[in-house]
Amino acid sequence: MLEKLSSVLKNTFNKIASAIFIDKKVIDEIIKDLQRALIEADVDVKIVFELSEKIRKKALEEKTALEKKEHLIKLIHDEIIAILGGEKAEIELKKGQRIMLLGLYGSGKTTTAAKLAHYYSKRGFSCCLLGLDVHRPAAPEQIEQLAIKAKIPYFVNKEEKNPLKIWQQFENQIKKYDIVLIDTAGRDAFDLELIKEIKKLYEQIKPEHTILVIQAEIGQTAKRQASEFKKACSIDGVIITRMEGTAKGGGAIAACVETGAKVLFIGTGEKLQDIETFNPTSFVSRMLGMGDLETLLEKARSVISKEEEEKIEERLKKGTFTMLDLYEQLKTMQGMGPLSKITEMIPGLGKMKIPTEILEVQEEKMKKWKFAIDSMTKEEIEDPEIIDSLRIARISKGSNVPASDIRALLKQYKLVKKFFGSGVSPELGLDQKKLAKLAKRFGGKFKF
């Protein structure tokens, strides 16, 4: 995700830090590198040159108490955050609200609707999905499959071809839910028929929030889409999908911000939990390798239910930590996505270019550990201290996991059990003091 821009920003800051003194020549060199990286990230040329002039002018003319190097780093940092939206944008959610999703065909509206339902249900809201896409043949089936996977109630009518009639059919049934996520139809291109349908639905449903879904790979074209949809009906913000696989994500974000449509979430994969609230400051922090613990904790909350959280918390209060609890922690970790995504959110680890092979080996080890735990007896899971050499041999044979890996698992269990103390957070097994210590160790900065 925006690897080139991330790399250039890190190199730029290193160049500033290692410069003997900052003069016009150094500033011009740094600005050229920055321009090249932003244009390659598909940010509009006009925005790039405006940003360049701001940095140049402030760097050369602005008087500050900061040292010149620190001042230049802060300028670049703040201006990059500004073109990505500045402050974090959020929609105010209350119970009994309807959120309507808009977008062109193929933007990922249906999957995003399910992701949002999953996201908000993990935060204590009762959610449901309503399918009003009557033009794409597979749309109702997709809603159905995603809703079942997310364990979210859904309402579709596979025979009806009028979205207003479907809305009227289920209007009373959906009133009991805190949040109703409404999936609408898209088109291959923005046309009058789409405008007409959107306006009718918008006037009839009167949603509290309307969100535009745009795929990242369209880059600067996002500006036109955001502008046109804003004319058709009021939009509260944008969700940008497929951010994990394109260099044009920066262009899409900047283009939306330029129209006044703030980015609320970004989609980072196909799984239900692959959605993140978009915070420009955290986003830039991650690109610079400084980590993003806020998003990491958000991800953890998306894969562990409130009931599971309370269950683990209760066991911790009693001072018991079994292999089953470790198993749940492993499941949570795997549900959060690849280790490469997780490590870039931990302060300091983002700067350390950990070889992919090492991360892959660790992921493979975690899978083996799960197989080993599945082959343990109830007694062994509840009290791993009883597992001796004979039991290890039996577990190894039953799970097809080498005995050395099972010993490593038992060692990990003892470490985690020892690490758990008072005031832990069930999401990651870390309290704020321990998180602060971890961040300090890696030289990262974060806020809570």
C-alpha cells in the first residue's frame, strides 16, 4: 500500500536528519523527490505543486523556535497529512439509523456493507443488511452469503425488480435494528438512470447517512465520482476499497478530500475484518514506519466478540490462563490478517524490514500450534503443566506436528501466562503501561 511513497518519505526524513545544514539546494532536492513520489502515487499534479510551494516558502521564510531540520520534517509531515484529509473524519452514530451505500458497479459496495455490519456489530450495535441492488443478478446471493458468514440478519427479495418495493416490503421489519446497512445498485458508468434511481431511493428511505464507495485503483478519477454523487444526494463521506493492491490509493484519497468528501474507512482485503477507520495522521505514521497502535487495537476488537472478551477477562481475573486461552489468542492474531500487516502497525517494527520468509515461518508455526492444541485432551488444555515427554510424543503423532514445535508452544504458553498481569487488555494481552513500554523500546510514538 503506497510502498513507493512510504519509502521516499523515510529516505527524505533520513536525508534531512543527516544533512550538515539545510539550505535552498537541499530543500529543492527534497521537494523534487517528494514531487516524484506523490505523482507516482497518482496525486493530482496541481495539488503536488501547491504542496511543494507551501513547503518551500515556509521552509525558507517562516521563523520558528524549532531547529531547521525539525522544522522541515514537521512541515512535510503536516502537509502530507493535510492532502490526505487532515483530522480524522467520523460519522455520529445513534441507534435506529440507516446507512445507504452508493457507488459504481464493481466498487465493492456489497462486501463493504457486510464489513460495516460486522464492524459495528462488534461494537455493540445490532445490525442488519438490506439488499436493494436489483440489476446485478448475483447481488442478493452475495448479500446472503456474506450475512451468514458475518452472522448478521439480512433482507433480500430475489424475485422483485423494483428497489422501492423491496424497501416497502421490509421497512417495518428492519426498524428493530440499531443500524441498517443498505446496499444499492451501481452502473458501469455514471449516467442519468443511476442518478434517477439514487434520488428516488434517497427521498423514500431518508437515510441518516449516505456513504460513497470507490475503488482505490481509479486514482484521480475519484474526484469526478465524488463530485457527481454529491450533486445527486448529500454524502457524508467515502470508503475507499482495495487499498492493499494499488499504488493509486494516494490519488483516490487526495481526490476525494479535494471535493470536500472525507474518507471514513479504507478496505484492505477480502475478509470481513479487512476494514479500517481512516485516520490521516495514523496513516502517515505507518508509512513512516512509526507504527499505528490505535488501528492495531481496532483490528483486535473486530475479530473478538464482546462475549469472548468478557469470558477471557473473567478468567484472567480469577488468575487462570489455560492452553485454550492461548488458542483463542492465536485465533485472534490470525483473524487480524497477515503478520506483515500487523508488524507495520507496531512502533519500530515498521522501520525494521523484517524478511518475508521470517514472517511466513512464524505464520506457519502458529498454524502448527493450533493443530497441536486440537490434539490435546481436555485435561491437557486446562492444565498444560502436566504435559511431559510421553504426552508430547502422543500429541506430535496425533497432530503430525514435530515434538520440537510442541515444546516451543509450551514455552510460549509459559511466557504468555507469566506476561499476563493485572489490568490487561483481552484484545492483545497488553495494558497501556505495557504498550507504552513496548513503544518506548522500539522508539515509536503513539497516543491513546
